Amino acid sequence: MVSLKDIAQKCGVSIATVSKSLNDLNDVSVETKERIKQVAREMGYFPNSSARALKTNRTHNIGVLFVDQSQSGLTHDYFSQVLDSFKRTVELRGYDITFINSTQSNGMTYLEHSRYRGVDGIVIACVDFSDPQVIELVNCDIPVVTIDHVFDYRIAVLSDNIQGMHDLVEYAYAKGHRKIAYITGEDTMVTRNRVGSFIRSLEKHLVVTKDEYIKKSSYRNPDKAYMFTKELLNLKDPPTLIMYPDDYSAVGGYNAIRDEGLKVPDDISILGYDGSYISQIISPKLTTLKQNTEEIGKVSAGKLIHLIENPKTTLIQRLVIDGMLLEGESVADIRMYE
Amino acid sequence: MVSLKDIAQKCGVSIATVSKSLNDLNDVSVETKERIKQVAREMGYFPNSSARALKTNRTHNIGVLFVDQSQSGLTHDYFSQVLDSFKRTVELRGYDITFINSTQSNGMTYLEHSRYRGVDGIVIACVDFSDPQVIELVNCDIPVVTIDHVFDYRIAVLSDNIQGMHDLVEYAYAKGHRKIAYITGEDTMVTRNRVGSFIRSLEKHLVVTKDEYIKKSSYRNPDKAYMFTKELLNLKDPPTLIMYPDDYSAVGGYNAIRDEGLKVPDDISILGYDGSYISQIISPKLTTLKQNTEEIGKVSAGKLIHLIENPKTTLIQRLVIDGMLLEGESVADIRMYE
DNA sequence: TCCATTTACGTAAACGTTTAAGTAAAACGG
DNA sequence: CCGTTTTACTTAAACGTTTACGTAAATGGA
């Protein structure tokens, strides 16, 4: 590998001059600077990121922490979309990403791994935010942005679950639904926001939610959703619409409904969440709330880099990203039956 | 950050002794070694990977190159599964992964980016293998493993597309199908293998494939698949079964078939490829060939690390990973009609 | 007991950068 | 023309490791 020394030798100048030239410092005459840059290009020089990192304490590496309950890893739909957008954004700014994990052979905690790799900043998403290791990470002195979870002293980017749920409830209500069930995800901040919004949105219309209409399930778990759907369908007073924590769970719902000999949306209406690809291709097409994963990734990347490059910034922001209701054919208009 | 120097100071020994202790070299007495390790633990020491990389020329970082035609990035189903398995495997061995890309602000090629980050090895998957930048990377002196593509002097891990296609054809043939159409993906090595196997497998049964039964489409493109499906259905002599390049395309097929007023599998049978999650939840369940992504990721990771840690190894291997036929309900048994 | 080997350290150079500090020559102001 | 500033460089230290080499003391063999 060609180093600064090689270029210096070839140009007959000192290493320092080469370094300053390539970094465009105004301590070198324009002519030599150009000459050096030219030679560097010809020799195929690229800086050694390790050496640079060692000296500057900046790696241009961003740590990504993501550990979801269902262990779906990178195949997690929502996360992989957010991450892809995040990745594209930081790459444009000259950063790479490194996954933070604690399963390393040498048993490092998240924070230790982050320090070992010297990441300049960290984005945290979809994890169990009560995990002591996560807490430790959030409390450290490395810039952090969290996604879909709020800490007092950290910038957070949030999918607007409150508004999203509100939109879904309003949609269902407008179609005449009053008996609305909700199969929820695990008890996370996201879930609490959605459930709260669900209940309040209905109360606004003076609809009281029955306890038996709320089922505590898990995200991305079609099997559980299948089971709870059957429970709901067999209630003495079954709901006319079931909301699912995500589109995959909704598919479990479809299956349960079909297995009970019923049809969507004729016999029962359903609503998904996420607006993932699958929602657009199953039949009947699922009405769902598409989260703006592109924007969430982009904004969190932008904010994190800003934080990294402007360390004095102390403004703690809450960035709420709107979703969008995608209308499919999974909800019947039952106003005529009122 | 606590460094070797801090530990040395505290223990009253030299930096070298500390380094050697922590690296378990047998140049230090057992007692001091233990004492130093203890102190290191107490002080929360972790090595600085940049410094170590600078000195040893080993980053314990593996570059991942992946750029698929449809720009689906990390949301690519097959790849994200392979990558997730790959990632888990290398992490157990103390490696992290870094995505190689050329969209960096400072216009580096893949190889330049790899050198800049000093990756110890590279895995290449799902790219356009005729891209000059990819060729450059494959020709470099960094250990490389390719997935689903063969280069003479590089280890390759391959999903057995020949066997896979053979299994599908055999399955279709056994169910009585003789007029089999195939909507293919882009012209890649994977595609050529599948198409070749498709034709040969049929020829073995003395079935000659009509040209009009083979449609050149793209992977993961339900819209194109939709179009070609309609074309096939409207042939004077339409096929009794259509094979798709992947499960997502097959969903496009479902839609086309439904829109033509036909039913799967009563009026037309279909076969997918990949065995992705979606194939298991659409209705009727898709018969498809599940690629063993877990094993592909694991094996490629293992081989790459072996190559990294045993540089003298010169054995060029072809590792072929079997898939598995997942039977759904998308293929009719039409033997009675013969 | 004497010399050779082993043990258990320490010294110092090196990896490729960045950057503060130093310096000689050129430019400038009056 | 002289002192001051500016320009355009160089020197050298530092970042945190690893590792070849040096060395003094301990051990061993005869």
C-alpha cells in the first residue's frame, strides 16, 4: 500500500507537506499542493483509516444496535428498510456502519464493543430498551440517536404511532365499525403509544373498548395472531374489525379467518400496520399504515452526523415522522347495518 | 479510554509486558500475567482496534459487497437471510462486517474502499459480476469468497440451482405436467444454470421446451411477471404450469391469473423459487424451492475466515449447498387428463 | 564451580497518520 | 533599507499497539 511517505519521497517534500496538501490545508503553495495531489492520484493513494482513526479519534464509523425479540436479525422488515435508508444516507457523508453486538467471542458489552471499534456515533433501534447493556450505552459519552424510543437527554426519531393509530381508528369508524379489536405487540414504548391512541381515539367517538377486545401478542408473530384471532371470532359478541400489530401478524389473521370458514372483508374486517411489501400483494389487499422508513432512516442519520460533527450541540430533539394510510380491500363498509 | 500505558503504570511494569500478558504470550511469568489481566479487567480495558490494526495489518473486519440490480439493498430477501447468517457466524469468531460501497462522497472504487477500511477478507454476492469494479476486486490480493458465482481462482459457495431446478421439474413432471413455461431472471450465472437445468431435465423425459414458453424477465419483479404470465395464458397453446424466478414474481403471477378469471392450481399450476417467508403465507400456499440461506451464509463465512487465518491455503473450492423443495398447494395433479 | 541455557522482564522501533512548533526565505510597510 | 509579517515548508512528537531484540538474573548440566 502506498503511504504518505512514498508520495513524499517521489515529490521530494516532507510527509507533513503531503498530509497537509491532501487535506487541503492552506499551509502549502497552490502549485505544490496540486502537484502532490496529482502524484497521489497517479500512485493510487488512499489514506489508511486505522492510522487516521488512531491519530484523530474519529473512525467515520457509525455503530448500529439492533436486537429484536424475535431474533429475526437483518431479515426484520421494518428495521431493514430503516437501516437501508440510514446506510445510504451516512455513506453519502463518508461514513460506514458497524453492527454492535455482544455475542462476540470475547464477551464484550455493547458499550465495550462500541469503544473497541471506536464508533463516532450510535443509532439504536428495535431493542429491549430496559436491557442494562442498552442503558449503559445510552448513558455513555458517544453521540446517540434512538429510533422509536425516547430518552430524556438523547435525540429520538419516532414514527408517529399516535397519529398513525388515530388515522386507522378514524378510518375504521368512518366505515361504520364500532366493535374494534386490537391484537397488540409486546409491551414497548411503541406499543404503549399505539394502545393509548387506540383507546383515546375511540373514546372521542364515545366508543368504549371492551377489555376482551385487546389481546397482548407479539410483533411479527403470525401464529400468535392466528390464535388470538380465533379467540376473538369465537367471542359471544365478536368484533367487526380486528387490528394487528403488523402486516405479518395480519396474515396470520387471514389464515385464522379462512380456517373458520369466514371471508375478509365480508365477514370480518382487518387492518395491518407497517405497509410492508407483503401487504400490497396479499389478497384481498390489506389496508395498513405505512411507516415512512425511508424518512426515518434519513433523518436519524442526518441528526446523528450533525451531532458527531458539532459536538457542542446540546439541543435534544424529538423528530416525529408521519406515516401514511394505504387503503386496500380488507375493511368492509358496514354503515348500512347500523 | 484506558490504554496499555495506564495498566503498565498501575502495575509497575513496562507496556510490552502488559501487551504480552494480555495476548497470552509465554514470555511473562504466570503470576504477573494474572495480576496484569486482573488489573486490566478492573480498569475496564479494551484494546484500541485502530492501533492494533495499524500495527498488525489485521482489522478483524470483513467487507461485504452486495449491489443488486433492483436496488433493494438490505431489504433483499435472499441476501438479507444469507447476510444475517454470515454475520452471526463471523461475529462468533471475533469479526465485524463493513459494507463495501462506491457511492461514498469521495468516489472510491470497491477495491479502494476495501483498502481504505483494511478489510481482512471480502464476500461478494448478488452483484453484477461483469462490472469492472467487481472484477478489480476479485483480482486483488485480499481473500475473497463469492456467493452464487464462480471465478477460477476464488472459493465459491453456490446454492445448488441445477439440482434445485431439477427437483422442481421432476416434481412438475411427476404431477403430469408436460407443457411447462419458465419466466426467468436476468442473465446471470444463476439464471444460466437454472435455465440449462430446466431444459436438460425436461429433455431427459423427452419433453422439448417451446421457445415461447421461456420468458426473460427479472428477479423480484412482480409487475414483469404479471405481464409475462398474461402473455403465456393467452398463447394458442398455453402451458399447464408456470415457473417463476422467485416467490415475489410468483405473487405477480397469482395476480395475473386471478385477473384473468382463473384459479391456482385448478386452471394453472405455478412454482416459485427461494422458499421465502411470503411463499408460506400466501394462499394457496406456494410450492417452491427453499434455498438454504442459513448454510450458505455459514459456510461462506467459515471458508473466508479460514482463508484469512491460513494465508498459505491455496485450495480453490466449490461448495455447493443443497436446497429443499417445499410443497404447497400451487401445483395440480393433472395425470388424469393425459 | 563454570559456562550455557532459560526465564522474565525492559527498550525501542515501527505501523501511517496529524499537527503543533520551528525556520528560512520572501514579501511588505514605512 | 531595516524590521516585521507572511509564506512555504520541515521537524518531530504523538496516537496505542506489537514485536524483535537486549539483558540481567535464575537455573541447569557436567
